[in-house]
Amino acid sequence: MLRIHNSLTGVKEEFKPLRAAEVRMYVCGITVYDHIHLGHARMLTVFDMVQRYLRSMGFKLTYVRNITDIDDKIIERAAVNGEDWSALARRFTAAMHEDCAALGLAAPDLEPRATDFIDAIIAMIKTLIRKGYAYVARDGDVMYAVRRFAGYGRLSGKKIDDLQAGARVQVDGAKLDPLDFVLWKSAKPGEPAWASPWGAGRPGWHIECSAMSTSLLGSHFDVHGGGVDLKFPHHENEIAQSCAACGTPFVNVWMHNGFVRINEEKMSKSLGNFSTVRDVLATLRHPEVLRFFLISSHYRGPINYSAAQLTQADETLLGLYRALEDTGPGGQVDAGALAEFRAAMDDDFNTPAALAVLQGVARDLNSAKAAQRRDAAADGAATLRALAALLGILQQDPGAYLQRGSGAQTLADPHVEALVEARRGARAAKNFAEGDKIRDELAAAGILIEDKPGGVTHWRRA
């Protein structure tokens, strides 16, 4: 029995599709104005894992992941580059697809682009105006009247009266209420625009997802996913628009993955700790290392990215590949291990527990190989491959994988010793930030260090 934590109710619930043996899932995708970063990679990998597991359960899944190809950021970046906005969107869409392929992500069943759904967007806005949930502002924009939707705030737990105009809500004198948000933006000189009953303009961000999801999956479907940063206001606004326009509950289960933190700090460009997937992959033995790292923590919690954490993921994955080395095809999947794995995944996609099952299988496989118990080794290898495939890992030939270099800089022993001594001095001076920086530098070079009692530090190569 699969149980999923529903962000709408705040509890784990038994998953019951609206239609027998069929699941319809929509995930908010990428705004294509730049290369995808680690936060995007986590969201994409999490829901790739979810779709793989749902399919393995026998569900007929329709997985929709949209592309936002018209947005303020796209227009602004194109203007800075002196590039056509649509050409920029196509270029970064192609780059996103390349990065997704590197991470071993299956393509969604449907990948709608906002600009292909302008007619559906306009139709939904017209319905909202007719029903009294939207209005044309003095400046020509069409706005959603938040206070007219009684259920606003249920997903995020926010109360309308507690929301203050400010950092998260832009004050606009054309609005009837500072909390109202834009559905249709009137055209500005030099910007892309489409004809509408309210004049030339373009859609707001929130209405795009409402129109695309309901057009492709119906007005009431099973699962809606995305990063936790989208819970408010984006997903809250989607609910308000879709429920008001369609008169249905919209989505049964809301899923949100946690943030990626960089060295225990929130990842952001302003802090200078922003990493694209391409930058990270260039340092790795194989892109599977990043995928393994991203699923090694439970999807709902934050995950801390550091060179040390990535090195540990690389070492753990190497161990699994070593277990598979010199094992051929054949063998039977162990029913007990499969049941234990599914029990972990059925508990809100608990990938850390599922990976622990894989490591147990690998230990038994290594023991069987050492004792030359060929049948047991064949069964262990078959089990390890089958379970790992449900997570999208161990997809490479073991021999070829183990011959690959780490991609990280190699440090000579004297250089390692000097850095270890510098870190020891920084820690003695209580300069822990510098100590952590040196530790990460060593980890990036494949050097693992272990602090012992009495100030003794041991190091070894991963």
C-alpha cells in the first residue's frame, strides 16, 4: 500500500487514484532562461524517481512536466543578450534536455510549452472574469481577486488577513487589493504579445500551469508536484484559479521536494554559491553520482550539497558497482529483498531506506562471490540490478564504470599533508569556516579525512 505525504493535508495518506489503475501527474517544470541548477536537478530527479516507481506498480501513468517558455526572466535575459526571446527559450530548452539525459531522466509523457496554450489560457481567464473571480485593472492587466476565493491559503497554511504587501507580494496601485495577482499582462513596447479580448498581452506565470494541467489531465487529477519554493504563491494561486474556473477540487495529492543547500547555506546567486548541473557534472566520475546523491536523502527534506557529500556518494556508488563486477546475466530476484525495498518506497518514497536495502544485497553478493557460491552470486546480482533500476542507478556496465576517473583534481601526497595541517591549524584557532573550506577542497580532490580523538587527523583517497 503506497502512502504519500500530501502537502494539502500535512499527513501521509493511502494513495488512491481517481481512476482505477491510472495515475495522472503534473509537475511544474523549468523556466528556460538559463542552464538548470542543482535545485532544478533535485526536483527533476525526485519526480523521475516517483514516475519510475508508479509505473513499476503497474499504474498507467500520464506524466506531464511543463516548460515555461514565456516569462519576465526570459524577456530580460534575451534583451541583455541582444537575442530573440524565443530563440533563447529554445536554446535553453535544448540544454535542459541534454542535462536531463545526462542524469538518466526519462522524458515525461507530455511536455507542454506555455506558448502553445495561449488559447486555453485566454479561455480560462474569460471564465474567471465571468464567474466574478477576476477583473480588468485600470492599467489593462487582468487580475485575480484573491479574497473572492474562500479556500485561499489552505495549501500553504497562510491566512489572507495575515499576508502583508511587501517582499513576496508586489504593491500595485492598479490592483483592487495588494494580494491580487496577474492573469494577463498588457503589452509593453518591444515585448512579445498575443491578441486577447483585453488587448495585446501575454499570460501571467500562474495561469499557464492551470491551463496546461487541466487541458491535458482534466479539471481533477491525482498528483501535482514541484519544489517546496513553489508552494506559495505559485501552487496556492494555481488552486485558486483552477478550482474557481472548473468548479472541481483540482488535485488530490500535492507533493513538494525540499531545498538544496550549499555547505549548509541556502543556494542563491546573491551568496555566490550557485552551481549549474553542467558545472557539477564536469567534476564527476559519471552523472550517475549526482543522481545517486540527489536520491540519497528523503525527497521532502532539505539536502546539503558539498564536495564532501558528493565524494561520499561517489564512494558508495563505487561500492555497489564493485559488487556487480564480474557477475554475468541470469539469476533470480530475491523476493524478500524486493518486498523490503517496496516497503521502503511505499512509505512516501523513502529512498534512504530503499538504498539501505541495496547495500545489504551488495554485502550478501560480495560474500557469495568470495565463497564462490555462483548461484547465490547470480541471484544477488540480478536482485541488485532490478532494485537499482527502479531508482535509475547502476545502469552502466560495471567494468567500464570502474575504469573511469573521478574527474576531480588529483593532489600529490605532500600537498594533501600540507592542506590537512592547514586545516588542523584553522580548527585549533577556531576558524571553522576555513577548516570546512579546506575539507571541501580535499573532498573535491577525492581525499576523505577523519578526525580522531586528541586532534589526530587521518586521510585516505576515495
